[in-house]
Amino acid sequence: MDEMTLVDKMSKLQTIDELVDLSKEIGKPLSYNDADQLFGRINQCQNDVAELSGDTVAKLAKEAFGI
């Protein structure tokens, strides 16, 4: 999966279970606990202040999945 697609899918996640499924889909499964932490960070990134400070979903995708 390319970075743009992954970032788009991560931005649209509604539940931790969806993130766990997405991680399995790309071949880098997360534990439920790790997915919970990442899901919280994704939600925090989706506000203007976070984006201005450089926190983005794309950055998280690179950190978490190496993409």
C-alpha cells in the first residue's frame, strides 16, 4: 500500500478495531494496546494546532508502519 492511500485510510478510521485490521492488511500487525495508543495519536493529529506543530497522520504512518 502506498503512503498516500495509507494516510487517507488512517485519517478515516473510526475505531481501534479498524486500525488493527488496517495494520494486518499492510502486513504490519499491531497489538490492540499499540493500536489504541496509535489511534489516540491519530485523533490528536487531526486538529489545526497539531498540524501547525508538525504532527501529521503521514508522520505517524511513517513512524508506525515504516511507509
